[in-house]
Amino acid sequence: MLEKWFKLKENNTTAKTEVMAGITTFMTMAYILAVNPTMLAAAGMDKTAVLIATALASFIGTMAMALLANYPFALAPGMGLNAYFAYTVCGAMGYSWQVALMAVFVEGLVFIVLSLTNVREAIFNAIPLNLKKGVSVGIGLFIAFIGLQNGGIVVANSSTLVSYVDFTSNFKTAGICALLALIGLFVIAIMYIKNVKGAILFGIVITWVLGMLCQAAGIYVPDAEAGFYSLYPALGFTDLTAIGQTFGQCFKLDFSNVRVFDFLFVDMFDTLGTLIGVANKADMLDKDGKLPRIKEALLADAVATTAGAVLGTSTTTTFVESSSGVAAGARTGLSSVVTGFLFLISVVLSPIFCSIPSFATAPALIFVGFLMVSTVTSIEFTDMTEAIPAYLCLLAMPLMYSISEGIAIGVISYVIINVVCGKAKKITPLMYVLAVLFVCKYIFL
């Protein structure tokens, strides 16, 4: 049954590998169950309701990706998009969270239409292969940077923007967490080099267990006010009736003042960038840089966004952390089925899953970043008109903290450089359209 549906042999994988990879993906994404409710609470939403909506939207989207496209990509309410929802739309712009949910719902419907009419597929295929490789490398740097922050290794600095953590100051909280994250990174690297199956997953679990041992020994001391909580798994169940506070709220308002285009623009290119990067690393792109079954993958993403809005959460999108599962060997939708069911289970047991500390998942993100950065060797550096836009793209993603901004810089620079250098013939009409749209974005949004 599994072979018939997911074509495991055709994709050179096994059920065991897919299951392990699916668990790995979930564990690197589980933080969204804790982070998303906290962020959307700033918009006035009930945290428990958002947690349930987050888990269910992730389950629906990830299962849709598995069954429609047979890809090992997991979906959840996107980081960055939830911040835009809470702090920009509901905060700076002053809209209610119900209006924001309406905007996300309409965005999802628009995406369904665009996916069925091949518009999003055409945009994906219009991006040149070398630029796609630059996207993959940029995402690697981006998630490595996220991992360094999640592990507390890299911290904000007023004079240099970022710096490394002071290990000796607050050693029993920030210091020991950063140290454990570094230990976890070495554990994953060594196990991966020694070809240990499930190295990334084992690295997460080992780092978490080391943390619990440190807490038992008094080396790590929880400090809730500073954001350092007990590392032991919490026991308890979620109040499922809370979902009634957000479910269907997106239907209760009219369409006036809805900022749909803002959500649509950011989500479209975040999703395309993630699909490009993860698919490239998994060798799923064909010789022309196209992704088979891209329409189905984009449709799954659109359905997830629409369902998420109805349930009561911000835009649901393909997660870059899917690359951790790919690095662990995932090649089919079976991995996504495993991840999806873990999200479904977490609806009831979310307190346990939310106990996974960020310093335990941080090493996985840092190491996966290394695996994705290795794609840089396949970029055609002998042709500067191809290499420079790819370089600007991969540079912009971590420094601007956005996948979509990296794509924007890459597309604009690709068009300008090639036109000025007399190579306009190789630019597709759609690339010109994208470049103009990105320029307009910076002027008007």
C-alpha cells in the first residue's frame, strides 16, 4: 500500500527512513506550537485557540502536500507572516484580528485560483536555474542564522548588530543553553559523518536529554521571567473547546479595508523560495530547474492557508525546516504524513511537544544550513551575469531576514545586469514582470 501510493523504491527511500525523517521535521518545527500562539496573542487572540488552530492547520496542510503532491514538505503558520499579522496589520495599522483573518482567507482563495490556473507554477519556472541555486544557498544561510539565534549562540548587539553570547554571564540560563546547542551541533555532525541513520533526530533528543540532566544537577536553573523554562516534558491536555473563540471568525466581517495584497505578495515568494531551496537540495528539480507536480504542491499550500484562516491562525505556508527532514533522507509524502499526524496528536498533547527547548532544535537548523549551503559549488560562477544575481540573492536572505526579499533582490539584479550587459534575450517576459512588481513593492508597500 505504501509503495503504491508513495513510490518509495522509485524515490530510493524506505518506510523507516521516511518515518525517521518525518519525526525529525516535526521536532524542528514543533516550536511553532509555542511561538505562534504567543505572537498572535499580541493581536488580542486567545492563545489556546490559536495553538489548536496552528496544530490543525499544520496537519491539514502537511497531509495535503503528502497526498496531492507526494513531497516531503511540511506546512505550518509561517514565521514572519505571523509577525506581520500581529504587529503590522493588527498593531501598526490598527485592524482587528478578525479583519486580518479575513485577509488571510481571501489570500488563500486567490492562491487556489492562481495555483489551478498555472500562474504560480509559471513564476516558479521563470526563475533561472542558477538563481534557484542561489535561493537554496541563501535559505541555508538563513536557517543557520535562525538556528544560531534559537540556540542563544548569536545575540543582539547595539554596536555590531549581532555578536556571540557571553557564556560566563548568566551561565546557568543563557550560557549553558548556548553551550548545549554547540554540543548538539557537534553530536549531529559526528553522527552524520559516521553515517548514523537519523543523526539529526538523535542529535535533537540527545541535546534535550543533556539539558534535563543539567537541570537535575543544578547547572541549568529555570527562570520563567527571563524566558528559560523547565526542560522536563510537561504533562496535561489542551482545552479543545477554546477553538470556538477563533473558528469561523474570518466570515463575520465585510471585505472593506482588507490588505490582501500585502499577505499575498509576501507569502507567494516565501513559499516559492522554500520550495525551490528544499527541492533543489533533495535533487527533485529536473534538468531545466522545474519541479514536477509543482501545481499540486502549490495547491496544497493554498488550501492550508484557507483552512488555517477558518480555524483561526495566520498564513500557513511551506516551512523551510522541511529541509531537516530532507537532510535525514525524506523523499516522499510518507514523511509528511508522519509529520502531519504528529501535529494532529499535538492538538491534545501540545504541552509535551511545547517542552522541546529551542536550544535542542537549534543544532539541527545550523547543520541543515550547512547541507544546503553546499549547493553553492554547483552555481555557474564563470558567467558573472548568472553568478552575481545568485550571490546577491543568497546574501540578502539572512541579512534582510526574509526569503521573499532575497528573491526580490535576485530577480531585480538578474534583469538589470543582463539587460545592461547585452544578454536580454535570455530573460523571459515573466522575469521582466516580476522585476517591475518587486520594484513597485519597494516603492508603494
